[in-house]
Amino acid sequence: MTCHDLYSVMNILVTGGGGFLGRYIVEDLMTKGHSVSIFGRSAQDELASLGVRVVQGDLQDADAVREACIGMDAVFHVAAKAGIWGSRESYFAVNVKGTRNVLEACRTNGIKYLVYTSTPSVVFNGQSFLGADESLPYGKNWLCHYAETKAIAEQEVMEAHSENLKVCALRPHLIFGPRDPHLLPRVIEAVLAKRLKIIGSGQNRVDVTYVSDAASAHINALEALMEGKACGKAYFISQGEPVLLWAWLNRILSELGIAPLTKGVPLSVAFFVATILEGFWKLFAIKGDPPMTRFAAVELAKEHYFDISRAKKDLKYLPKYTMDQAIEKTVEDLKQSM
């Protein structure tokens, strides 16, 4: 692969290209002049109007995935069943079987490059991580099906790496930014409903990732694969500066004119309550998520930040936005949607 080839027009498919992170990746690819297709369950009329080829389908449909990949040079597999509540079968069907369908479609169509969007949750073990790197083993004691199924899928992606299909996996941590439909809107909803309290000491440090930088990391990953780097490797992605989680959230709440969180509960209490709630939700097949889960309690109380040196070295990844800039842009967007 020559230097010229890196910047020639490519046909690229983004699964989940209409989603939060996926759309930023699509926009970055279009800015670079690539021909972009997206695969997902909804029509995405706005992206179609911008010249994106929209292929509607389900990841669980192997034939649909295979057809979407025809003529592609590279694939970003971003789509997944996220969240932390639901049946194992529903998570396995999308995150594992869906990824298997993408891998098979890449092989069948002779696609050379695959960038897989993973998560730091693949190393979850219930403990804190303080500056850990990619030498961490895959997790255990999962507490949620999302983390477990993403770990299975990442391992299978890594095992699929070959000279014919070069792959890598990115693990962006707590993605936030404009157009976020998940993380911060749900936190704000819980705060306004007085359903959220500080869990643990309130001094735990965590990694967060601004969505534009997460997207840039994906573009860099494809270019690294094309240069023969990053092959068969996984990478933690973040802003590279851990934040005090609860102070960070309170800053955003304050800038939105919402009273900051001050009341807290010990992790042991939150974990016990979450255990009861999970049992209750399962026993009575209650729709929606419990107010608290064991996985969420642990994640909200423990420290988890990672060393991104490998991404900086192999992917030339360097966050373009400071935390102040990222928060400012995020708050502006949140104000418009409130």
C-alpha cells in the first residue's frame, strides 16, 4: 500500500452509521472524499440526502450484511446492542452473531480492512483500573451481558486477523458530545427525577472520550491498518486526562442550571439495592431498565482510566479537543435539546 493509496477514494461501509459515534465517523470519511455506505435498521433520510448510501437491514441477517459489503474496500463495525439491561440472548444475537456476520461478509467480499468498535468494558472484573494498558486480560464476573458479549466479539475479531483481512479494535471510554442520545441525557433525566446519588467516595477518576476525537481515532486506525500497523491489536481511546467523575458531571449539571449532586450512598448499599431491583425486574418481567444495576453501581463508584500510549504511537492518535472545549460544545447542544 503506497502513500498515495491512503488518500485515494475508497468505498467504505459503516455499520451503525446513523448512530451517535457512527455518524461522526461517516462525516469524517465524507470530508476526506470517500464513498460512504451505512448499514442499519432505520432509513436515515438526512444522511441519504447528503450522498450517503443507506442500506437498511439487521446485523442478524447474514445475507443482508453480505450484500451490504459488496464492493467495499473497508468496514467500520460500529453497530452494537448497547445499554446494561436485557436478556443475554438479545445481546449475544447482535454483538456476537452480528459481528460474526460482518467478519464472514468481509471474507466473502475480499474486504481488506476492518476497524471494530469495542469498549473498555471487555476487561471488566469489578475492580478499579488505574492507568492500565492493553496487556489486561479479558474480564470476568461480568454483571452485564453487554460487557460479556462485546468481549466475545472482540476476541473473535482479533482471531480473524490475517494478511487478507487486517483488523484492529478500538475501546473508547464513556463517549460524550453533541447529539449524544444516551450517556448524558440519561444522567440528566435520572438527576431531574431524583433517582441518582453519588455512589462511593465521589473521588473516583474515570476516562471520558469526546465523540469527535473518538471518530478521529477510528479514521486513524484505518490508515494505520493500510500502512501495515495496528494489525490484530486493540486500543484504549480517551481524552488522555482522567476526570473526577462526579465533579465532571456536576460541572455539566451546573452549566445547565441544574442543582449538582451532593447526597451519596456507599457502594455496598447501592450494590445491594441493585441486586434486589434486578431480581424484582426479572421476576415480574418489568419493561425498561431498573433504576440501578450492579454493573452500573460498580462503574459509578470505581476508578477506571487507561494508558493510551499505544494508540498515540501506533495510530498517531492525539485528542484535538481540550476538556473545556469538549464540555462547552456538549453543554451548548444539551441546552438546545432541553
